[in-house]
Amino acid sequence: MARPLLVTSDADLLDDLLRLGAAAGVEFAAVPDLVAARGFWAAAPLILIGDDAARAAVGALGRARLPRRANVVLVSHEGGDDVWPRAVALGADQVCVLPDADSALLDQLAGCAEPGAPAAAQIAVIGGRGGAGASTLAAALAVTGARAGDRVTFVDADPLSGGADLLFAGESAAGARWSDLAEAQGRIPGRALREALPQVGELAVLSWGRPAWGAGDHLSSREVDVAPDVVATVLDAVGRASDLVVIDLPRRVDEATQMLLSVVDVTLLIVPAEVRAAAAAARVAAAIARYVADARLVVRGPAPGGLRAADVCAAVGLPLLGELRPEPDLAAALERGEPPAGRGVGPLARLCDGLLEQLRAERHGRDERRWLA
């Protein structure tokens, strides 16, 4: 990958820009002036020209034999009315005055770190009632995707869960939790973020931590709530570094949940085959309806009263994606720390294989139709 080009001999400006580059996960091709930039000019995805080099180079583009091109930024510490004439003379697209423009410049540099990164397939799972098995299904989908060779990131979006890392026996794995990301802003390099998360086997897992309880202890605000814009920033980053993102949603439809529902490819509502569960799921379906583009049911057996999946679909008002047959040993396996569908056998594993295969085929079909259009 071609590196961004940095043109400056100002030591302070160089230090600041190298710091921003390190934060974005990119390395520069750094040169002191425009004459030395000739070998990098055409291929660089982004060119940052320090105001010191601009002052020395106004009118020198022709002498340096550098063609006008896009993605050229004039960078300065001082700004002022005379900066823009120099920018125009150099053919710069914009002027960034540091440190005020740090965030905007960091976004552009992060884009160079992951040029054209395709967005991951994103699946959200929500329970039709408490204890429906949403976390288990979400974890099983993540495990199944990883077994198929996908780069999978599992996102626990329920701050009042027990910590989704427990589903993978990864509670002691080192890495960032939601509380560490509560102040995240701007565009984050996706690969760096994914690598900073706890790694459990082939999965990257973003979960909530567990406080060490004592008398009078309480959860801090960042342990139970993350701003929707932070959630969006984090999801965008891991989506650029993953093939599949699976999100375990809470049953409260707050602002962060609304945002997640609105951006995922499909939302799976899992419902036990029980009358009261179907009634509760109908309320959940109505609550999320305005935010989702594609919501479908997964009906979980057994059916104590003989309720059929078709009956549940009629009661909830959503189409059926799959049925999960009873798996008697599943609860005991989870208590032993075995990840759901981890062995690749049993009803849950077979369901997840089928669901992912169907959703991949649908996504491929949508991408192909967009390309043909």
C-alpha cells in the first residue's frame, strides 16, 4: 500500500503529524520539500504539505514538475489570511490548522490505513422475552462464522448482561472492554481496534467488564452506558476490519440500540415456542419495527403446548428464518465454559450453519444486483 506523503522541514509540525499518523496506524513517506516529493507524488493516497514547505514552494510546482492532483492538504500551526493563497497556488483541497483540525486530519489518515475496506456483514440478535436465548444464538453464530474462516467480531451491546466474554470462556483474556472505549471519537483504525479487543480463539470479543464488588460498590456510568455516537464509531471501525459482526442486543430500545438496529443487515428475533413468549415477542417486534430494515424470527423449541413455528410467526408478524430444536446438553456445556456450537455438531450448530449460508447468499445477491445496476 502506498504511504501518505508528508512534505515539511518544520520539526514541530513534523512531530505533530507523525503523532497523528501513529494514532491512525499509518506510516508516512516524509520529505523536506516539494523537489524531494517527486518520487512519491503520484502514488500517495494523501499529501500533507507543511506551511513552511508551501512558503518556499509557491510557484515551484512547475519547476518541480509536479502535476496538480486531488487529496492535497496544506497543514499549518498558525493559519491566517495568507494561508489560503498559498493553498490555492499549490492546488491544495483544504487547509488544516493544528491542533484545531487534529480530529479531521486523523479521520483522513485513518482512511489511508484501510482504503476501500468493505463493510462486514452485520447481524443483530434480540430476545423475544427474557431468557429466550439471544446471547447463546448470537455467540453460536459468531463461533460458526469463525469456524468457516471469517474474521468475526462479537459485540455485546447489553450493559446489564453478565459479560458476553463468559460465553467463550474469555473473561480473563486481556484487551479493551466498553468502559475503555467510552471516550472514543472520530474515525478509529479498524484493524488496530479489533486487535486491541480480547481475542478468544479466532474471535475478537467486545464485552462489558465485571467490577470487583465490595460493600457499597456501584456500577459507574461508563459501565452501564455508552453514548450512541461512541457505539457508532466503534461499530464502524470493527466493521472495516471484520468479515462478520454479530451483535447481542438488549431488550431495551434505547438510542444506542436504535442506532444498531438501523445499520445492521438483519435482526434476528429469537422466540421460544410458547404462547406468552409469542405475545412478548410481538411487543418487541412492534418496538423495533421503525428502526429495522430486515427483521426475522428464529423459533426455539420445545413447544410445551404444541405451538407451531407458523403460529408464532402469525402472532409476532415477522417471517421465519429458522427453527431451533431442543439441545438437552447445551445448558450444561455452557456452564462448563464450552462456547455454543463450538464443536460444530448438534441442532444449534446446524441451525447457525444454515442461517449464515442463507444470509451470505442473500448478501451476495444484493451486491450483485447493485453492481449490475
